[in-house]
Amino acid sequence: MGSRPSLLLRDEELAEIQKETGFTANQIERLYSRFTALDKSTTGALSRDDFLRIPELAINPLGDRIVNSFFRHSEEDRVNFRQFVRVLAHFRPVKKNRENQFNSREGKLHFAFKLYDIDDDDRITKDELLAVLQMMVGENISEEQLLSIAERTILEADADGDGMISFEEFCTVLERSQVEHKMSIKFLN
């Protein structure tokens, strides 16, 4: 690739990743460097253990759910660079005229929704909500309080009365939140 000997992507692949994710060539090169540093087995793919070696994920109460998001569209229990970058694209700041499927408001909401949708059936049940709340607060709140929060949340969000939260209901609840900013990380150029 000429001026980028450390990046083992063809120019066509780099252009495709840029178009698909909105990352710049420099950002992709930095992400590739991070990816290869995480790939301890040098297989060109990351395992769940590779992700869990990231200190910020290891201590995050939702670390397992975040790691699972990287494997959602993987046939195997490994994630290649392109899959890695696609997930990270959800956290790119939304910029006018540079929005894409991953970092649009809807893409960010869908990503957040899937953190709660543990069984991946496109519905958040009271039990799923309770499980995620338990991950987030641990032993700091009693089981009764968590159950009350989960039940109240379902009651308030469940517009169709089926006892679960659909993606549309989830979006309605978060209508006034600034998810575009809250789910954004500044990636260095």
C-alpha cells in the first residue's frame, strides 16, 4: 500500500471499509494496529478472550454483553478486522452528511437495544431487563428494588400491552435522549 506498510489491506478494501463505516484511512490504520495488538494468537481474528483482556471491558459490568455484540454476526467464535471495525463504527460521532447504517441514530439505538435483548428475539422481556440491571448495579440495589424498576420500565414502555419492549417502543422511550452523543467516542485521526 505504499505509504502504509503496516496496514495489510488492499486499497480497494480500505476504500470499502471507509465507505461502509465512515472511518478515515488514518483511523482505520490506528484501529488495525489496535486489532493486531489484541490478536495474541496472530490468526487475523479475535476471540472472546482477546476482548476480555481489554481492561476497560474486563471491569465494565456490561463487558460480556459488549463483547457479545462483536460476535453477533460472526459464524464462528472469532471476529475478523472488518467485523471489528463495523461494531466500532456504532460509536463514531454522528456527523451531518457522513451518517451510515452503523452510526446513525437508529443504528446506535439498535445496538443499545441488542445489549438488553439477551435471547436476540427482538423483544426485551422483564427477565432480560432485570438481568441487565443486575449486571449494571450488582449488589448495590436489592432484588425487590430491581424487580420494581424492571416492572415499571416495562409498564411505561410497553405501548402495545404485550408485556415486552419492542425496538419501536424502545426508540419511543429514548426519543428525547441524545443517544447520538452519549454513544459516541472520539476516534483520533
